[in-house]
Amino acid sequence: MHGLWPQFETGYPSECGPAGRFPSRAALEEARGVFPDEGLARYQWRRHGTCSGQSPAAYFADARRARDAVRIPERFRSLPAALSVTPLDIERAFGEANPTLRPDMMAVVCRRGVLQEVRICLERDLRGFRHCPQVDRSGCGPGEIRVGATR
């Protein structure tokens, strides 16, 4: 997981909390295994978690719930080598793995022809996916992109 942030219909809030409010060691335990490293967890808390209206521990618990709500397609879980696919192929694979997830509820984001992330929109209660045209518009173009090998 890269992050979890509140989303308006247009734009999203960022850095909403007091500068001195840092996650405690106990709160960071909630983030362990959700974010690739503690530095990203701290950054996401400062940038987006402070806008959630929650404590750091609750924000990280929600990030875990959001991550667990999305099934990563089997073909992308363990890639021994890079592959080339279209963003539509990725959307279809995510849709097959998550039957209620439609292409207008996600965006495949790339930079210079390389997959960066798949952004998925969830309802406020994190129980279902939702339509999100602004996020969907931020996706890659139709050509092939490179998906790197998984670490």
C-alpha cells in the first residue's frame, strides 16, 4: 500500500493537522506490514492521515482495512520478471479479482511508461468501491506499460 487519503469530488485535503502531532510507537505498530516502511507510514500520516479526523492508530487501522478490502490479481502478486501490459489489462484483472470493482472506480497510474500504482476508490466506511471520475481521469493512456518484477 502506498497510502489512504480522504477524497473530495474534486481534489483532496492534505496536511490538515498540527505540525507537532506525530504517530506514537504503538500507532506505528498498526502500520507495520501495511506500508513498505515506517518512513512512508509517517509521511502518509502527516500528508493525509491528519485530514481523516482520526488518531494515528485509527488511521493506520483503516489503511489496513482498505488494503485488505482489495484483492491483488494473482498474476501481479509475484512477478519474477517485468512484463508489458495495457492499463485496460490491469483494470480487467483487478475487476476479475474484485467482482464489484469497475474501471470507473480505479486508475492505473504510470510514469514514462512504467506502472506506478493502482488507485482504488472506496466508500467512506471502506466497505465497498465507489465511482470516482477525478481519480479515474488521472490514469495512464491506452498504450502498453511496463510492470516491474515484484520484490
